Amino acid sequence: MPGPAALVAPPASAAAGGLRPVCRVFAGQPAQVAQARRFVGRVLSAGVVADVGLTADAVLLTSELAANAIKHTASGQGGTFAVIIWPRPPAIRICVTDGGAPTGPSVAAPGPLTASGRGLAIVEALASQWGHHAGPSGRTVWFELSGRL
């Protein structure tokens, strides 16, 4: 998998404001989803975000994207995934870069008794905006949350 910078271009406002991303790479194992949640919570709680609700939403959405990376991409087959946090006042952008898959992410409508399949629907509902793009050997799914930074 390429380094996170290979798939994630810095937002224009980050360069202008002198804000730098914070990145961490995780093994593509289910237990690492909890580590990714803790990473995002620690970074945002350390003075990056003043809104506790915004931090909680960011942790939840990161968890969904990390779980998807492990379940649906090469990251979960012995690979890695990266979580990149971009402070972009008045928003925060979080990107999850994974090992890629034959198909892109999709917001599906699971049945009422289906135990999974709602992750991207949750991202779509909570994020002010989100998207994805593919690179030569992986993809990045990102979301932005607006609030008090």
C-alpha cells in the first residue's frame, strides 16, 4: 500500500492555515478498529476540537470506515490501513486509506434484520460531506464534520 500522502492531497485550507495532518497506520485486523477509534478520540480531545459531540461523531465514523477497510478491502487480508486527521477550521476531515478492492464503496439499503451494512449510510447521515477516490494500489474514503474546532 502506498503511503497515506500518495492518496490524500492536503486540503487547500490546511496549507493556508499552517495546520498539519496527524496520521497513523494500523494493521488490517479487527482489533485495530478500537485502536483507530482511540487514536481519533485522543487527537481531537487534545485541543483540536472544542465540541465533544463532534469528537464523538468523528470517532463513530472513523470506526465505520476502519471496519469497512478490514472487511471489504485488501487491508483485511494481511494489509494495513491509515487514518489521517486534517484540521480544516471550521471543519475536520478524516480519511481512511485502505489496500483497495475490486469495487468502490456503496451506500446499500440492508434489510431490517441484517446485522451489518449500514456504515456508509451512517457516514452519509452524520457527515457534512464525504467521498472516496482510488489510487494505484488503494483507496481513500473521507468525511468532514463541521463544528467548533
